[in-house]
Amino acid sequence: MDENLENAAQEFEKDLNNAAEDTWKPLEETSEQVQGHVEEVHETAQEAAETVEGGWSEVKDEFQQASAETWSKPETPQTPPAPQPEADRWGAPETKAADDPNRWTGELYTPEAEPPAPAEAPKAQEAPKVVDYTATPPAQPEKKDKFPVWAIVLIVLLVLCLCVLLPILILGGSLVAILENTSIFVPSLFI
């Protein structure tokens, strides 16, 4: 029986080796094909890089030559722009009439009224009167009723008492319950 087992193991080993070789051969063929494609792409990329590099150097040379030609030309003097008439801040041409001090006389014209009488020669101007205005004090805003301070203090004390007394009451109640239960067992300990 050992021979049969040994023969079966050897036969299994041969089958396994054959299967591995059969699987490995297509992988090698595929990898060789892929390697060929990679080499072709690499060569194409190198050719493209050489073409781009050559094209770039041509463009660079042309640019430098054009730049040198542009700089070597003598400058032609440019004619200055024609002077624009003076304009106000809105762009309208400024006229001398705008600066005329007699342009506005301060008289109003209404079509229904009689034409104004010619103005008399101006008299010496009197000094303007100085009027002292006193400002009225600002009205006092209504005071809102504030919450009384003593009520705030009472509320704070109540909250503090609750925070202190509640744990004491809870612990005290549980201690009383424990002591009641232990008081039953204490006499039996001394017996």
C-alpha cells in the first residue's frame, strides 16, 4: 500500500508540474508581447521628444531673432495726442461763463410775477448775527423695572441649598436603611 501511495504522490507531482508549466508558458508569451509594445511606445515617445525639442529650439531662435530685429529698429517719434479742451468732472467742456461771478444774482423768477427791479448797488455788508442755540437735554429714557436684587440672592441661595441638601438627604436615607437592616444582625453577632 505504501508503494501505491508513493506512486500516486509521484503521479500527482508530475501532473502538478505539467499544469504549472502549461500555465506559465502563456504568461511568458504575454509578458514578451507586452515588453515589445512597451519598447515600441518608448521609441515613439523618444522620437516625439526629439521632434518637440527641435521644434522648440526653432521657435526659440525665431523669437530671439524677431526680438533682436524689433529692438534694433530706430524708434520713430510718436506724435503727442491733440490737446483736449478742459472739462469738468462730468466730462462736459468747461466754459468761461461758469466762472462769471454775476451769473447767479440770487433772484428768483416766476412767470406770473412782475419782472424784478434792477438791483441797487450793494451796500456794505453787515456782520452776520451770532445766535447762540442751547441744546435741550436729551429726554431720559424710561427705566425698565429691574428684577429686585434680593430676589436674585434668594434664588441663588435656594439653588445652593438644594445642591447641598439633596445629596445629604439621599445619603442619609440610604444610611438609615442600612443601619436598620444591620441592627437586626448585630444582636446575633454577640450571641
